[in-house]
Amino acid sequence: MLVFVGGRPIERNHIMSQDYHSLAHSKWDCKYHVVFIPKHRRKALYGQIRPELGKIFHALAAMKDCSIVEGHVMPDHVHMLIEIPPKHAVASVIGFLKGKSAITIARQFSGKQRNFTGEHFWARGYATSTVGFEEEAIRKYIREQEGVDKQQTPGSF
């Protein structure tokens, strides 16, 4: 039996054979494409900070039982494909990633070790969309961000 996803036919047994994760009472496959920016879209994601962002985001995501499937740091924004279990709200996970990464960046790159909130690094808000069966298209889009901004040198994480 064929099912049409995104205008293309996919065999139903292919859909059902995907690797789903398990929680106590559910099977799940929840991935989101997320984009967020530094405050005032300043190009602060390069220099000393850029090589560390991937490690910081991966460590923080693991704390919430999430995993970053694909990510790309552009000069003035971050793209990521993140897998979030249904027991966590997307907003709370993204808020956690942005808040804790801002504190970590502030501590590592400003020299202050205590009582620093890091509240001035990321802009408020973010953009997100569910991925569904279009995961490979989203991965390709994130990888091809290099070609979109040829004047700057982006990095992956």
C-alpha cells in the first residue's frame, strides 16, 4: 500500500519500520527544525565562540534526553534539527538550550565565573517547524546553508 507524504509515494511498511524511541507508554519520533538568533543579530557566533557552540548544545540537549541530529552555525543565526521526546515541551527545551548556553558562553568567554546570568546573548523567541517524514530534506537544507551565505564562513556542529 502506498501513502503520499510531501507529494511523493512511500510504501506504508517503510513508514512503519522506522526506528521509534520508547517511553513507558509510548513510541515516538519527534524532530523539530529550530532557528534562533543572537541579540541584535550581531555576528558574535564566530571567533572564539563558534567552535564551542556545538559541544555546548550537544551537552545541554543530552541533559533533557534530547539529541541534536544536525546543526549549523551561521554568522548571525543557528539552525538545528533536534529530537525532543514528547514528555518535554519544545518551548521549554529551546528555552533551556538558549538560557544555559548563554550562561556557559558568558562564563567561558567573559572570565566571570559566578553570578552571571548570560541574559544578553540570544534574542527572544525562535522559529520551529515539525519535521515528520521530510527529515532528509531538512538535513539537506541545514547542510546547504553554507552556499546561502558565501561571504561568511559557517560551521557545523
